[in-house]
Amino acid sequence: MSDPRVSVILPTLNRSELLRRSITSVLQQSYRDLELIVVDDGSSEDIAALVASFDDSRARVIRHEQCRGPGAARATGLAAARGDYLAFQDSDDEWLLNKLDDQVRELDACGAQVGAVFCGWIRYCLDERVWVYPYPQLRKLIATDMRSAVRFHDKWFTQTWLVRRDVFERIGGFDAALQIWDDWDAMLRLSQVCEIRYCDAYQVVSYVTPGSVTDNLPRRIASIETLIQRHQDSGDRALLGRLHYMLARYRIINGQYSAAWRALLPALSTTPASPKVWFTAGMLLLGLRPMQYIWREPGAGGKDS
């Protein structure tokens, strides 16, 4: 039996009631030449039995005996992948029927200089708002300057990607040390070695669910601090300014105002022309704290700030 063209990697920790929908959306794709690698990251639920219930030879399970985090789970899936193209799915999200078909056609039509393509997604939030990404202003930036789009925006969810395996291995794959934003970190590194194209269609439906790792504020803060350390010597002042501003933002949401001010100082020096950085600094200097309530957690809806 020949190797599949596309390897789909799906990490999960329990969540069986959501996982069935996610797996179904992969196995029912109009594009059929795929394998699905479900990485069970130490679940207490019987993930293997759930996958076996689909009775589809394209799906298999690899189990971590202990939870090692989504980055490590994706790395395990990557090591086992046999396809030339890689796709990634989350346990609580859903692909529309032609997602892979459109992306494989797009990547096949591109030259080798294009290492990845991605599509748009629609997110349904716990507060019943709907978030569509990329929004129109970002789509304009993607069309003219993809590298800047990646640097200034952080929501490059892996569910929307199709990546050439050799290119992804060249950048070292995902950073297992990052609990959050391992996708953004990988996209930043991809943008430095290849072109990235946008398939102008919304093919992924994302659901904000209780207990998601991305809702964990301490993990957000720790991951941003790690990203700052990784890119400290890059010379990319705009990216570092963005990261320091994000760190200040999450410190404010967490009620850590002194720490937020310390994070803002590097942002002021690296991006002195940024109105939102100066506005935030002014609010802190005046002792005003409304940002803790105005700034919603990412994923709650609206544009990224």
C-alpha cells in the first residue's frame, strides 16, 4: 500500500464527546488520500476505542502515557507522518467538506518556493459572538505583505494549514516547550524560509470550549515570555515590540500592573510610533485600570488587538 499524500495530525487530551465531530470532519473530506494520526496525550478516556469505532483504516492512534502538552503531541504525530503534505486538526474543531481538496490543489499548483497554504476560519464563542478570521483589513495585508502579516498578528491556527513536510522539517517543526502560540512561532519561522499563500475561503469552524489550554492566562504569559527570549537577538524590533505589548496586555488582564509597566518599557523603545502602546502607558501612569475589563480574552470575539 502506497503512502498517503496528506498526513493529518490531531492531538487530544480526553474530550471524547468533541473528538468524534472533529475526526468525522477529517475522514469525510472530499479529498480521500490521507492518513489521520490521533495523538492521545495521556487521556483517561479510551481514545483508541473511539477511533476504532470509525472502522476506517486511514485512522490510527499513538498514545503518550503521560500528558506532555499539545506541542509535544504534534511532534509525535510529525515523527510518525508518512505524507508529503501535513495538516493539523484540533479535538474541538471541524473542517468543512472541501478544506483539504482546495488546499492540495492550491499547493500542487504552486512552485516549490511556496511551502504552505492556509484558509480562513469561523469561530463560535461562548458568549454567542462569531469571529471571522482573517478580517478584511488583515486580508489586504496578507495580499501585499504576508511576512508582515505574520509578524503583527498572532492567530495562525494550525487547523487552517497545509504544509510541505520537507519544509516543515527544515524549520524544526513545532516547539514543544510552548504551551500556547507554538503555531504562531512555527508560522514566523516558515515565513523566513518560504512563501505562504492564503486560500481565500473559510473552511474551518472553530469552537471556544471550556477548559481550552488557550484560556489559561498564566500559560499565555509564560509562552509570551518564552517567545520574547527566542526572538530577543533577531533584530526584529517590530516583532519584539508586539511581543512586549502583548505581555503587558496579559499582565494587565491578570491585575499585575507593575509587571505590565515593566513589559511596556521595551515596547515603547522598540515601537515608539505605536498609538496603542502609548495609550496603554498613559492609562497606567494615570492609575487607570479599565483595560482589565475592556480587553476581552482572545477567542471571545472581535479583532486581535
